[in-house]
Amino acid sequence: MHELGIAVALVSASTQALAHAMLKAGRDKLVIRGLIGVTCAVGALPVACLVPLPGAVLWPWLALAGALHATYQLVLIRAYEAADFAVAYPLARGIVPLASACVGVALLGDRLDAGAIAGVLAVTAGLGLVAGRARPVPAALLAGLLTTAYTVVDGHAVRLAPEAGTFIAWFFLVDGLIMGTLAACARRGRLPQLVRAEGRHGVLAGLASLLTYACALLALRWLPVGEASALRETSLVFGLALARWGLREQVGARRAAGAALVALGGALIVLA
């Protein structure tokens, strides 16, 4: 399953950047995130009816995952409101591969060989190079810490589930309930017109998110957490391309070099 885990992690990387770019492009990011959650929940509902129900041991982890993801999403929205996508995205993701690898080895019993360790370090260095001397964005840095936390929690929980589909489907249902409710409560009175205005972005980002995080959870089940996380962060390559040609932001030589280093790290993990 290791090779399949690598494949789904790379699929997750390509679609993750697209989902984040559409969130950044929207005007009301909370409404878009609510629509993402509802879209994912609707897509996951048929699967939830077919897979085994979560057992008693899994429910606390589902609740913790839902709380961490909701907090992360609110912090990420703040980061995207405070800085360009090309700045906030690498700052938010920069510490995740190395931190996730360390926690996975320490707490989950993961094992990484020398090639995988080199790949994780290269991805981390590339993300740091892209961020460079950018003005610190506290929300983006906090988002990175929360990403590390939910990556480890999700990696443990998806391994506890009787089937991968159980945690995946029920995670999306929990997340959709939380984020949809938050958006509806925060924008009550204006919700119908905001949904009409942001509906296209929200649904498309939701479909991309459904694919990207379903693949990410499968990768976390089949790969060491640090390896899966580092492969997902190759999304930076796609993210910078979207920032340059989709969002019309400036991407200089340093960021391009950082993206190349991230891609090299991903290749080292695959070869390892």
C-alpha cells in the first residue's frame, strides 16, 4: 500500500493548492468555507451509509479532529485576509512536514529511512526559502501549528477506524456541520445573498477539498505521517503557479527556487 499512499498524497497536493486558491480569491471567506463544508458533507453522506459506523473509541477523535480543523480554518481565513496567497500559504505550511514527522515518530511509532528524512528536510527548507524574509503573519504561523496538530490526530484516528472510509466520511459530516453552522450564524440575515454571490467558488472549492482531504487521509493511513505530510506540501509548487497566473501575484526567483527544492524533496521521498 506504500506506493498507493504516495500516489494519493500527490493527488492531494495538486488539488489542495486549488482549494486554497479559490478560498483566497473569494470575498467572504467564511461563507465560502461554510459552503466547502456543506459540499463535502453532501458528498460524504452516501459513503457514510455504506461503511461501518464509528465505534466508541473513534468518536472522541472525530470530535477532536472537528474542533482542530474548525479552529484552523478560522485562523487560515484571518491569514488570507492579512497577506498575499504567495506569502501566507508557505508560512502556514512551512513547519508542517518536519513537525509532523517528529511527532509521528515520537507518538505514533512511525519509521522513516534516510531518503525519506532527506525529502522531509528538503521540503521544509524549500517552504522556508519561499517564505524568505516575508513580514511575519501570526495567523499563518498559528495555522501551521494547527495543521501539524490535526495531521497527527487525523493520522492516528484514520488508523483506528475499522475502514478508512469510516473516518473519512464521518470526518466530512462533522466538519460540514461545524463550518456550515458557524457560517450561517455569523452571516444570519445576509446568508442567502452571500451564498448566491459566493456559491460557485464555494462549491468548486468544496469538490476540490473533498478529493484532496480524502486522499490525504488515505495517505495518512498508509504512510508515515511525516512522509505523507511532506508529499502533500509539494502543493506549494501548484500554489505558486496559481498565485502567479491565477491571482496575479508576484512570484520572484527566490520563491521559484524554493518551489524547486520542495519538488526535489518530494522526489526524494518517492525514490526512497
